[in-house]
Amino acid sequence: MFKLSKFFSRLLVVPLLLALAGCNMVVLDPSGYIAVQQRDLIVLSTLLMLVIIIPVILFTLFFAWKYRQSNTSATYDPEWHHSTRLELVIWLAPLAIIMVLGTVTWIATHQLDPYRQLSRINASEAVAPDTKPLTVEVVALDWKWLFIYPDLGIATVNELAAPVNVPLDFRITSAAVMNSFFVPALAGQIYAMAGMQTRLHAVINKPGEYEGFSANYSGAGFSNMRFTFHGLEQAGFDQWVEKVKSQSNPLSRDVYLELEKPSEREPVHHFSSVDPDLYSAILNMCAAPGKMCMNEMMHIDMSGGGGTESQENRERLQYDNRHADHYEAGHFGSGEPAATPAAAKPAGTEAQEGGGGHDMQNMNMHDGHSMPGMGGGSESAPAQPNDSN
């Protein structure tokens, strides 16, 4: 009786599982064509793997039942050690699944490459040749999201909007630690890294309000680093743009530097205009006045270095303002002048002496992300987005 009551008490937990029916399985119910293809890839891969997993589980249970101790009619053959037919099944079936999975994965890896421009709006509609994508520059901050629309001259914080059935070109970076940009209804997550730019091409096909968030732990405010993504018809998107432009709230460099400071549960902000060089300065890690931009630093390095005169660039290379004072006190608080670096050798000396210098021309291309200012060493110094340089 006790065992029976215990059994029924456990059954009472089952109705609680019905609450899970209210969960929003957005990954399996996407609203963008890229996310739809990713959903199909997940489902197909799962089904292919279940072709192996389910029979293994069923046969394990069957063998345990058939060869149980009480079944005296089961064949007992302690000398059995090999079966050609069984070996063929054990090896060929998984091999076939792996080959199919490998083929599907290889195709999807190229077809769903986030750097690849869209060729289709949906399964039945191709992108028109004269279609211009909507560019959105995404900046991950502590702990909020900044979205810049360079073609529209506006910016927002923790709110993103886009017209349906229009290709989107996201250019993603971070002004803080490594982060991850993720709108499950739109496409898969893309990492955001300081000093680097990643890309995502996607499209939203259904009007609606969707959730976006950080999918990579980034500190104390990570759990509230969320934003709302509005998929709007073209007329609704135009109205949203006009609403943002009517705010009379420009995003200048000084406003950005205040916004960049760590904060949690940041409310939505609309900026009616934006400094056209702001994103480039953020990407090159020189938004603060007096900081050397990364593309300038790369140009100096690729030109053979700055020699003894480069000591004046030391303060311009201290990017992290929050720790600059501590760094100065700990390393230069004695009042002694900083050591002067050894005189740099002229460019090409290593090659003349037989040294193994790196070929920078072969280092200009990076898989998965791009580095600003990676041009040839013979080029002139790049224009700097930091006006104070």
C-alpha cells in the first residue's frame, strides 16, 4: 500500500510538466529565413542521429529483457565471439549517418555563412539585384546594446527595428569584453569582440516584437543585457524612424563616452543624429580623445615601427580609461622617466640579416572577423576617426 501511494504521489508531478507548454520555443518557431534554415538543420540532424540512438536504446532494453536470469529458454553461448552481419550493421549504419551529416553540415556551413550576402528573402522569393540592405552597426557595451543606422543617421539603445522582407547587414563589435549578439527569431548568435568586426546577414519575414539578448556571459549585468527587436512593415518602419529623428537628442562623442560607462537595466534611448565617425572610432578603440586608433597603430607597425620617437605615443595607447590612473600610479608613480625603448632597426633589416620576419601581406585576411586598417605597409596613414589625434 505504501509503495502504491508513493507511486501516485509521483504522478502528481506530471500535471506540472504541462506548464512547460507555455514556454516559447523561439528557436524552433523562427520568423526569419536564416533562422528557418537553421531550425531545419537542427531538426534534420536530430532525426538522423535518432536513426542510430533509438535502435540502440531499444535493443539494449530488449537484450536485457530477453537474456534475463529467469528466462531459461534463451540461448546461452559462452563461446560466441564474432558475427559478420552484426559487425556490418554496427559499423556501416553509423558510417552512413556520419557521411550524410558531414555532407549536410558542409553545405549548410557555406549556405548559412553569416558573412555571405543574402540571395533569397524566403524560400520562394529571390533578392532583387537592385536591393540595398539596411546596414545596422551593433556595439556591445556594459551592459546594454547600441544600434547605429549609418544610412539613416540615427541610433538607439536597447531597441532595434527593421522592415520585413528587407535584407539586413549587421556589423558587430564590442566596446567592452567579448559578447554575443543573438536574436533567436532572426538568426544564430554572432560574437562581438573589441577591436574586431563580425558580420551577420539576415532578414525578418514576419512582423512582430522579438527578444534579443547577450548569449555570452559578460559580467554583473549580463542577465539584463536584453533588447527589443521590432519587425515592421515598411510604413511602420518609416514611422519609427521619424519618431527617433523627432527626439532632438544627438549622439555626440561626449554623449557616447557617458553612455559607455557600465550600467544595468539601461532604458531605451533614441538619438536623432549620430557622429558619422563614431562607429569607426569604437571599432578602432579610440573613441576617447587623445587615444591612438588601432588602424593607425597597425600602419605604424607595418611601416617598420616608429623608432625612438614613438615614446610619445605611450599615453595614446592606454585604451582602458577605467584603469589608466591605477596603471600610472603602479608603474610610473616613482617620478622616474619611463625607459626609452631601444632604437628600432630600419624596415627590412630582419630580411637582410636572414631573420624570419612575418609576411604582413599574408596576415591581412582573417577567418570569421575583420581587423580595421589591415592594408599594405606601403599605404599612406589611414584617416583617423578620432579628431583629437
